[in-house]
Amino acid sequence: MSNNHSARLLIGAALVAGASLLGNPARAARRSCIESQALDKVLTNFMFVQNDDEQTPIKRYSAKDACDTRDFRGVVDAILFMKNLPAFKSIPEKFKTVLSEQGPTRFLKTRIENIVLETENNQVCAGGAGAYVNQSEHDTKIMHVCPVLVSDRSTPLMAAAGLLHEARHIDGFEHVDCDHGEFLGTAYPACDTTFEEQGSYGIGTAFHLYVYLGTKNEALRDEARANVAIELVRRFNKAPLGIKQGALIQSNDNKISFYDGTKVSLLVELRLDVAASTVKRGFPYFFFKNGQVAKYDFTSDWPMVEGPLVDTYNKLSEDEIADVRDITVGSVYCILLSKRVTCYEKGGMFGFRLYQVNPVNFYLRPEWGPDWIAVRGSDGKISRLPDDPSEFANTSEADLETIENPYPAVSSFAKLAGKVVGVSPKGNIVESTDGTNWSQVKPYTGFKFKKLYPFYWSKKLEDL
Ligand SMILES: [Zn+2]
């Protein structure tokens, strides 16, 4: 292993950018000071140093810093969060891991003794990392923490999982390129091969599982469980629990099902009429015509969500909601109406009028990267709007770039098990092995469908 190799926790712009729009619980404000006994214990186990932009140490933290409100406080809070979790002993055999055996605090402190707080101008931090370790610093047990790991968009649970993930890298575990899902095509490898090998993503996921199974705090339990489900789906090339590649399919009569290429599983029959649906950070969201929004959180609960996601949707009038063709909540939140695209960004609202295009839905970028705002027309053409909605006003419809449509015969598609499945213009579910000859999928014959997405699922996720 090369000495200058650094293993990093890639936070992923998608993850951070989506957090506030989806109304994630941010950490509580750091108003009060850290209790001195608790801080003493943390400082007994870890030495904290602040680096400047040039990676020169400018401060060593001590008991005098109990009232710090910045990154030091964020990391201490994350460590105390781990320490204060109930000691959870009765973990089911199938979920036992090195993390659950050692407990999160011991896991961390046997691997890391020095925590170096870096600035956002540090080269690795600027590249999107949440934290990193250098193999050359293996013996000195140093972890570098970037501001984003403990930013106000992070929660103690997320920050603690990040510290444990990074601590695992000191054992020599590295990542591999994702062969599917949300992080396909990232600049840095963002997956592990299996959950069972308990590499860094395995440890992070095992920690969420540990919290989920052990805590009595309901909100924390829900947050941890959702993280388990989503990490199992997107971080392991050989997915555990029988998770399969497939399509999530929405019928015109509000039935949501999963198709893996051979078998259909009905997830839910929604009682409200769906105006639009989208998948963000791996979680499907359903926007109802009555203004409510439900999230599929890999349980059979389908909870209604609150916060900016819903508030933005409710800026539409009743007539506009009836006219919604699609919604996407990526780095920008956009709503597609029959004659207009409306995007919301940084408190601003930007409209793009459609005269020629008869829009069907948004066309989402198939690989990881900044989101496109692209509209698929009923003629199969895909028109790409400016990435920055503030440019809408300076752009005319005739100037729009056209993106090549890989499957013009269908209005949405997913790849699975050697074939492509899609929704035909007549609303049938069709599949093809060559992308040219399409045939109806038998179990779906006789019903009409609106949309489908690439999805990874197994019934066992609901039974967690
Ligand atoms: Zn990593």
C-alpha cells in the first residue's frame, strides 16, 4: 500500500444538497457549553488540533474550550452521542458485527487518538470529503475532519457514523467503484463490495443498525433505520438481504409495485390521488393532489412529510397542482407543468415557458453528477435547460440543447437483469433486451401506468 494514499469519506454533493430541502433534522444549536466531566473523558481519549489553510497546527484544544461553538464542538458532540447510546447487548445474531461487539466508542478509540480539524480550504475537504485518514499516519492514529462532517446540515448520528466510517479506513479498508445506483460514476470510489466484509461503509451501516435496534428515542430510531435501508441499497455492489435491481412502478390508479424482471411485488395502494412522484437520495416521494407529500421509508407506513419539500409544492395553486406533470428534487427543486418549468433555488423562483415542447416528464441524469434540468417531450426529444435556473430568463426555447434519448419508445425506463423495462406512450409496461423490440410485461397487462424508476428493493428491507 502506498504511503501517501488517503482514504476519504466522500460526503457526496447530492447528500448534502438534498438535506435541507428534504427537511432533515439538523443538529441542535450549540448554545450551552459541554459538561466538564464529559469533556474531560473525551479529552482523555483524543487529542484535538485545529489546522489552518496551510495544514499548520494553530491550536490545541483543552478543557477551556467547553463553550466552543464550532467544529471542535461538533466532533465532541458526535463522540458524546456515541458514548451516551444505551449499551446494546441483545443484538440478533444475524446483525452482529465487529462494531456491535466492541461498541462504537471502543471501536473509535482503539483506532483513532488524534483528531485534526481541517478548514474547508484543505485540498481534500474542498474535494468533497467529510473526513480522511492517511495510511502514512496509521501508527500515529490520526484522523482529519472536514467542516462539512459537522456542519449545521449534519446530525450527531450522521457525524458519528462518519467518524466510525473513517476510523475503519485506518485498518486498511478501501472502497471500490459502485456498479449500480445513486453513486454510479462518482469521481472517487463510493461503494464496498459487500456489507459482510465490514469495510468502512459496512461499519457506518452497522452503526446505524446498532442505533436503530438499541435506542428508545423514536425520531432517532426512524433516522437510523432510514439510513440503514438507504445505505444497504446504494453502498454495496453485492447487496445483502436479497436486495434486487428492478423498477418501482406507479400505476394510474395509485398502486406502487416493484418489478425485478420476473416477479411483481405490490408495495402499496395509495388512498390519495398522486399528482407526481420522484426519488431523492434513494427515497421515493409521492406528491398528492390534495397538497400532501408521502415518503416511502422502506416500511409499510408511508409517512406524510413536512418541511420545505411540502411548503414549496404548496406554493402551487389548485389549478397548477392539477396540471403537474412531474417533479424533481435534486440540487434544484423543479416542477413541470404543461406549459412551464418552475424551479426553486436559494429562495428564488425561476420559470421557463414552454411553447413548442409538449412535456411528459423530467429526464434525470443516469449517472452521478450535478443534476440536469431536462424535459422529455411527447415526441421523445429531450431538451436540456440551463443548469442554473437564474439563466432561464436569458434563454429561449429554440436555444435549448438536445440530449440523445437512449430509449425514445418509452417515457421512463429502468435497466434490470439484462433488459430494459419502460412505460410506453399508451401507458403499458413494456420490456426489451435490445432497446428496440418491446413487448408487454405480462403481469402488468390490462392496467395503465404513469411512471417507473430504477430502484433496489427486497421485502426483507421492510421487515428490518
Ligand atoms: Zn471511505
